[in-house]
Amino acid sequence: MFCGSSMGFSPLYAERAAALGKLLAERGIGLVYGGASVGTMGVVADAALAAGGEVIGVIPQHLSRVEISHAGLTELHVVADMHERKARMAEFSDGFLALPGGAGTLEELFEIWTWAQLGLHGKPLGLVDVGGYYTRLREFVDHMVDEGFLRTQHRELLFVDEDPAVLLDAFAKYEAPTVDKWVR
């Protein structure tokens, strides 16, 4: 799960993060996330824990004080840096969802999407499009396809829906496509 260390301005972001944490626990799906107790990261973790879910946090040492590591997790892994964080999260995860967030959320999402494009993993990816948060990003991704920098098949590696239950249902049926990386 990729999400923010901030809450955003709309209360909808925290509401949807909490609903997602609860949904994951109800479906018996463990949460792997950035390990913080703040922002929507903290909200989704708290909701999953409150609903009896398993929550694994992965946080770099330099952020463990700034983002305030969550003390009540099933497991907390403090790692050396962001590179190790992303690798560990990828190792522990069966799929990836992104709630609204900032540059860090996008950076993590884009790296894991790139890994899928390169065939380094075959796990599903999805954007939880809370209140249309990702509308402009989706438009830009379509522009990347239109301009020949991204294949349609690679755009389709990224599921988008405002309802996380729809995304989780798609994840359950997901089979990674075999697609060349290179755009011709």
C-alpha cells in the first residue's frame, strides 16, 4: 500500500483510508505499508488493526522518527533507506494499491509499475481514485500512450477505480500479461 504521511485537506481521504484498512482485514488480506503512524498511512494501518488484520510496516531509519514509526503493528521492519524499503515492500506484497498521496506515493507507485513493465514481478497494481484524485494522472498516462512513450498494455497494468473492493476483486482474478517492454 502506498499512501501519504499527510492527511490532505479533504476528510474524505482519511475516511476512505479507514474504510480500506477495514476492508482488507475483513477479507483476510494483510496490509504492507510504509510503517508510519501519521497521515493516511497511520489511518489505514489503525483501521486494519482495529478490524483484526495483520499489518506489516517497512520504514527507513531516517524516517522512523520524522514519520513516527507505528508502535502497534504486527511487524515493523526498520531498513537502511528508501531503496531497501521498496524492495522489502515488494517482497512482502502480493499486490499494490495507492491511495492519494504526494511525491513519495507517486515515486513508489511508478517504480513498482516500472518493475511490472520490465517483467520483474507479476503482481497487480491499482489506484484508489478517491474523489477523482487521480483523474489528471490518468489523463497524462493516456497522453504518454498517445505520444508513443508507453504501450497500451503497460497502461493497462494499472487498475483504477474509486471503490477498493472493485480493485481487490480484479486483483483476485489477475494474471500478469506477457508483454515486451519496448515501444516500437
